[in-house]
Amino acid sequence: MIKLTTLPTHPDKSFDKKSSETELESLKEDMFKLQNLLFAEKKHSILIILQGMDGSGKDGTIRHVFSSMNPMGVNVKAFKAPTEEEREHDFLWRVHPQAPAKGMIQIFNRSYYEDILVPTIHKTINKKKLERRYDIINSFEQNLADSGTIILKFFLHISKEEQTKRIKERLDVPHKKWKYDPADSAEAMHWKGFMKLYEKIFERCDKCFPWQIVPADHKWYRNLIIAREIVKTMKGLKMKYPE
């Protein structure tokens, strides 16, 4: 079983910021070309899931990694607390309409995994129902895979110290104040519980598509690792323009 406490949140020492940012720009050019191929061929779709603790950089990843993509071929959906209407349906009811069509890239800022994380930590759903959700999610991802969807699941792994620093910045830096939510600090109190729960998710929901744990204390390194994986995955599809 993966133990997050044993995994690094900092870059490998062989990387430096300047060369990594240069490589990222090259990867973004590749992503633009590959996205065009994906859209033209219309054989596959790609779902990118970004999970992580508050402050781990999900918004920043979307802003920096995907900035070269054609907006007509990529969508972003942020999953927040379910609305009253959404709570009246099964927990995947709000997710199904967001699944990407062939040729499209869909990014989830948080995802249906929140429907395991939050109810478990706050004990709002009984354990038996929560245990079933792991199997339901595996079936859902298998169904997407059978339909030609590739799922990339990234966990942005930051340290407790870095999270504390970033949440504080939301109070101190003028252009970040709008992002501050008192609930962020409250959720941070459950750090250990969330870490253990993520470890369980990595173990139980790793069947169709494996989780990738990205050291995220340094934003430039986080962006590079994710961009590399996306380009590698898309190249692996061996796409061709239609005749």
C-alpha cells in the first residue's frame, strides 16, 4: 500500500527550474498538435482528474499546463459540494453529463472521489454505502474505458507546511484573497485523515487507470511532470489524421 508520508513533495535533485520551464514550453507545443489530432481523429477522449488537498495547485495546474490548448476542444469542470438537486440523485448523476465526447479533453478540478473523501471524514454517510462507492467508481471508470476514454488521475502531493503557507497567502496577498474560504483551514485540521483515505483510494481505485502522485511543493516541477505524462499518453495513442 502506498504511504504518502514516505513520498517526496519536492523535485528530484536532477531538475532545475529554468530548464524545466523551457521543457514545459516545448511540451505545450506538442500538446497543441496532439490535441488537434485527437479532435480530428475522434477515436478517443481524455479525462484528466486533478485531486489534492486545499492549496495543492489544481487551479494553477489548469492555468499553466493547458494554456496552449484550443478552448474548443477542452472543458473544465470543478466539483464542489453537491447542490440540493444533486443530493436527490445518485452521487454520479452530476458526473455523467461531464464525461468527454470522442475527440475532447475534459479536466476535473476535484472529482467524484470527493464523494468518498468528504462523507468519510465528516461521517455523513454510513460505512457500508461508502464502501460500495469504491466499486461503483471502478465500474464507472471501466465503462468510460470501454467507450474509448483514457483517464489520467493525478494527486498533487504537497507537504503540510506548504499547504499552511499557501492558505496564509490567500489572506495576505490581495489578488488571492477571493480564493480564501474559512473551510480551507477547517479541512486542513483533518490532514492525517485525508492522507490515510487517499492511500485507501489509491489502493482500491487503481484497476483501470493508475494514480500518479505528483510532488507539488514546487509549481514548476508539478507542471512539468503532468505535462510530460499527458504528452506521453497522447503520443501512445498513435493517432492519425483521417484520410
